[in-house]
Amino acid sequence: MTALITGGRGGIGRAMAEAYDGEVVLLDLPEFDVGSVDAWESLEGEFDAAFLNAGIGIGVEDVADLTDDDYGRIVRANFDGVVYGTRECARRLMPNGGSIVATASLAGLTGMPLDPLYTATKHAVVGFVRGAAPALARRGIRLNALCPGFTDTAIVVDELRDQVGELLMEPSFVADAAMQALRSDEVGQAWIVQPNRVLQFRFPNIPGPR
């Protein structure tokens, strides 16, 4: 059993590698850019599992201050990498089926005003997973999203750490939740990860016409 892990040098990525019961292939910058089509097409071999975990924040609170470079960078890392990674797994890397867990965030289910582009890209990941999962299931590929809260990694800046306090989770706890999502038979789910709590998010029904 072999798993592909993007963002493999980060805190959650390393914890995923330690938690996975099998061989792992770690992908990370500068050698591997998840937002590059060429990088994904260069991969060889087969995988049974994939953790599409790479992601960044840019900390731009006021969109009037958003630069083109920051916008392109966060979209490539947080969303394009999930789309390209899922596509290559479906096309070439999982001929016998498998399981994909895409790391979103609680910010993918609610607003995070300190970084609205982080919020937007993580919402995009959740929406992509929900929309893409049924067709992938027909290929024998299970796709789910992981939505952790604040985790003790470099992406959480010092001033935010002071605010969240005991809500800051260890990467190993998030990685264990990722393994639970990986093994689940369900698809298109958003797995919430909060301190001492892992559960599937219940999306509300959309009101119908009157």
C-alpha cells in the first residue's frame, strides 16, 4: 500500500506520513509544485491513497490590498493542487481504485475574516469534493475532505495562537482523523476535526421554492 502526500514537509503532512500504515511518497516545494500541471503529469507509479494536503495562507485581510501574485499563489496551492491531484489520481495513479483525502479547513465551512482568500479557496475544496465524489466513486475512488480547526503548524501566526489557546490541536490528532476519513466507505463528506472530536459535517438542505 502506497500513499502520496502533498505538503509532505509540513506539520500535518509529516504526521500523515507517520500515521499511514504503508509506504509514502512525500511531495513538497521546491521540487514539486502542486499548482503545476507538468509536475503532476511527471509522476510515475501507482498509488492506493492520496492526501492532497498542500496549502498556504497569505494573511491579507482587506482585499483592496490583495496583489495579483498573492491571489495566484494561494489559488494554485490551495485549490489547483487539489483539482490537478485528484484528476491525475483518477486518470493514471489509481487504476485499481483507492481513497483520496483533500485537506480543506473549518474555514471551508465558515468565514475566516483574517484571510478571506484562504476562506474562499477552502470553500472551493469542499465544494469540489462534494461535486466530484459521485463520479469518482463509479471508478472505485473515494474522495472526501478534511476540515481541521486550528492546528499547531507554521500556518498559524503568533497573534492567532494567542487567541485560540487550548483549541490548537497537535498535527498527529489531525493525521489520525485523516486516516479515519481515508478508510471510510462514504464519499463526498467533509470531516470536521476539532479538539477531541472528529465527525462528518451535516450540510443543511437548500430551501425549495414556495
